[in-house]
Amino acid sequence: MAAVVTFLRRLSTITPLKKGVLQRYPTCIRTMSGAVPQGVSERLWSLGKLNHVAIAVPNLENATALYRDVMGAKVSEVTPLPEHGVYTVFVELGNTKLELLHPLGEKSPIEGFLKKNAAGGIHHICIEVDNITEAVKQLTSSHIRALNPEPKIGAHGKPVVFLHPKDCNGVLLELEEA
Amino acid sequence: MAAVVTFLRRLSTITPLKKGVLQRYPTCIRTMSGAVPQGVSERLWSLGKLNHVAIAVPNLENATALYRDVMGAKVSEVTPLPEHGVYTVFVELGNTKLELLHPLGEKSPIEGFLKKNAAGGIHHICIEVDNITEAVKQLTSSHIRALNPEPKIGAHGKPVVFLHPKDCNGVLLELEEA
């Protein structure tokens, strides 16, 4: 997890992506069309469900009250995850969940984000994959950088990889093997 | 929709929320506990599923290629919505969808967002409700401001209301009656 934390902290120094910097992906496979370009092996992984939307919040009690008391959502207890440097509260939405994040300790990976976004904001989204090793292999060969190419155990006890926001339309994208 | 567009445009001038500015919500009801405080009528609306995560992108073709070709997701055709000032592409994720947004016309509501976030980024999330009129009534009485208190017809042809990000942990929250 230390590598993930280090990479997340580095995000605060990332410069904006220039228009058009994302180029074609020569090694890609269009699975939806059913056509696999010659010389390219078949896809060995699939994108799954949206696991959660993570929201960094400056005040966890108020944020929890907003969803639980004002909006009537089912929310979890506050869970401290010292190894990840965050407190978490999950908000159930039926088909997926919101993950409220608040810094824990002095070197929280969301500290920098909250300094830049005092009101809080959406920190990342997490999408499930069925084979994270194959996903990273294909993504990196398609010039989508992984912040931690070697999967780490995430907050849910499952292997996760964060993709570089500069390669994903400014979105910090977490892939979780589910 | 004009009012929504105007309000969205104004978001670029919003100053960050100070820590602790969200206070208690005296008129709230804790539906999950089953206890309804005395003198408070029962909740007349419910929060539903996450309808979509909207991502503003500087290059719609590249963003679509990332999800379709690199990640193998099923994506929609590009749909121009001139009355909303955006082009949209939907990325299916099984339980919900991503909505890629790109400016259309000179007065697009996401123009300011992309000026501030050249690489793109998550613009808003949309959660379904079963009764938008009652939702807005209760939310505003709980000091959660609606950018358009009168529901407007959104991109999916259904009534929508946008909540003020300053009252929602820095998140632009769209409620859609589904």
C-alpha cells in the first residue's frame, strides 16, 4: 500500500493534460464489435461493475449526516483504515455505493486533495475487473499508465491498481479485482 | 434547462466551502433507524440508484476509444444534445454508466469546467429519487440548496434538480426522478 500512497500523494503535482495528448491505442481490441485485429491476442480480462465513487470530505460527521439523515440512505459505521491513511463511511445506493473518505494520520493520501479542494470533492471512482494482472498488462501496452503496476491490497482486501488520471480524462481510476 | 445551464455556469465562481460550515440538519429524519422525531412528518421520498457518473472530456473520440477499445466496454453512439450544450457518450458498466460529456456550441455549461480542468474530470454524479418535488422540499428545508429548485427536464427526458456543491461536500449532485 505504501507505493499506492506515495503515488496518490504525487498526484497533487500533476500538470494538466494537453488537448489531444491521448492518441490512438494501436494494441487495442474492439471486443464489442467482435473483431480482433490480426496479430493481436484475444482479450483476457473484462471490465465489470462500478464498485464505488470515493468522495473526500473535510468533515466526516457532517457528510455522513447529509446522506443518512437528510437523504435517508443506509450508511456504514465509521471504519478507520490506518494502513490506508483514511477513515471510511460507505453510503449504500442500491446498485453501488459512495465511499466517504476523511484523512487519518499525518500522511494521508487524501490530505493534498483536501488542501486543494477545501469543500471536498470526488477523489476517484473504482471499477471492478475480473483479472487485474491481465488488465494492467494490456492497459500498459496501450500506454495507459498504472500508478502501481504491481497490484496492491486495497481497502476492501482485494487487489487494486490505480490508473494515471492524465491517461484517463483527468479521472483517478481504481481497478479492483472482484 | 436555461436556468440549469446558467446555474452550472455560475459554479465556476463558487468559492471553497470552509471546514465545518455544514451544520446539523434539524428537520431531518433518520429513516434507517426507523425512528421519526416527534413533530416531524414521515419521509415522502427515497434515494435510489446511482444513475450515472458524468465525466467532462476535452476529446470525445479519445475518451470513447479508451473505454471501448482499451477497456472493452459497451459504449453508445455520440449523441448531440444542443438544448443542453453537450455531446454525450454513455459507457455501460453493468450496474450503472459513465456519461462522457463534451461541449457543444458556444455556451456549453461544461466549458468553464474544462477551462479549469484541461485534462477533463468528474463533473457530477446523478442519483435517482422517486419523488423529486418532495425531495427538493425536504432538502431545502434542511438547508441544502437546489441550483434549480423547480425541476427541469434533463438529458434523459426526466425531471432533474442539481444540488449546490457547497452543501454536498464539493460534489455537484444531480437528482433525477426515475
